[in-house]
Amino acid sequence: MIRPVSNRLFLRYGTVAAAAALVCTSCSGSDGNAAQPPAAASPAASSSAAPSADPLDPAAIKAAMKKATAVHVKGTNNNRGEMKIDLQMNKDSVSGSIEQDGVEVPVLRVGDKVWMKFTKSLTKKAKLPAAAAAMVNDKWVSLDSQLGQGLGETFKLVTDYDVFVSGMASEADQPDFSTGQPAEVAGTLALRYQNDSTTIFIEAVSPHRLLRMESPKDGTMEFSGWDQPVPAQAPPAAEIYSGPGS
């Protein structure tokens, strides 16, 4: 069960960044042997009617979001440096990437299997020897493998659709939101709610799901494509790392 935590969604992205940083730390801890690999706004229904200034209803928002089958999340977070997030979240699969200070980490989840791609920017950040980097550059690494040891459970949690959506929905539990004010997000009628730290935009018409979240301190996240799954596919075998530690 996910307990309400202030700004949980941004903290969850911070967990991803921490996992990516752990990869860099593990890689940079290699003994340098070149023969060894590194150690391890929604298009929902619109209406011409002006939205009313209603009080925020967290329970209704949570219920609507938990019923959804997919969402596309894209935005920035400034808690741990400059982070960019672009994830297609489906009930049974996830695809996209997290970029931290110029280091991109693509991720894929299909069912219970999760892969992370070792990009050139990641192996460069980890300062891998050229021969070691060549073995994993642009390869998908299974997080059930030896190389993924210690990262698998973190990424599985982050890419769990139900956990992710529950975390987003709980953002509405923050205190002292204003009553809703008419707004628009990417052509969709919305209601804007504000408190001292956060502004959230909710669909003005049913089912009232999250469209945007803004924080001067933390950044901005956009939520679109509700109930529009874009299924992810497992990486081709030729693109999956199969060397030592796989």
C-alpha cells in the first residue's frame, strides 16, 4: 500500500535517478580489465461548457486514475540536477527514458521483465575502459542478470503501472488546495488547483484525471494519452547484452 507522501511523484523519479547513479558507481568500480564487462495533457473527451470552480475531490481523482489503462508522462524535475522523464506507462508494459544531467537511461518493461540500455553517455559518465564500454554500449541489460543485480527491484517498482499511478493520484492529497479555476491544457478543458508549493490541472469533465503538475522548485510534468496504450515490445535478441554477467 502506498502511503501519502508529499511530492511523491517527484521523489519516485528521484529513485530512478538514484538507480541510474548506482549503475555509474558500479561501473566505475570496475578493476579496469578490458576483457571484463562492468559490474553492475490528455486528449480525453472535451466539452464546450465552461468548467465550474469545484473543490478538489482527491477520492474521485484517485478512482478515475486507477481505472485507467495507460498514460504518457513527460516533463522535467530539478530535485537532483537536471532530469528529463519521458515514459509510456501501460498496464502490462512500459517504455521510455530518464535523462539525468545529460546521461540518458532508456528503460523497457514487458510483464515482469525489465531492461535498461547502457547508452554511450552512461558508459562515458562511468569512465569505463574503452574495451569494457564497447561490450555494453547500446545494449539492453536484463535487470534479472548479474549486471543488473541490486537494480532490478528498484526499476520494477518504478515501472509498475499500478504503483506509479497510485503515487500520482496521491498528489491530490496535499493540503490547502484552492477551489478549481477554469484552465486549458493542450486543448483540453481543465480545472487548476493551487497550494503554496504545487499547481495541478485536472480534467474539467469526467473522469477528472491529472493533466499537469507544476512546482517552481521541482519542475513540470505532463500527463496525456490516458487510456491510449502503446504496448512495448521486448528488445530484439541481437540488442540484448549476452556477455559475462548476463
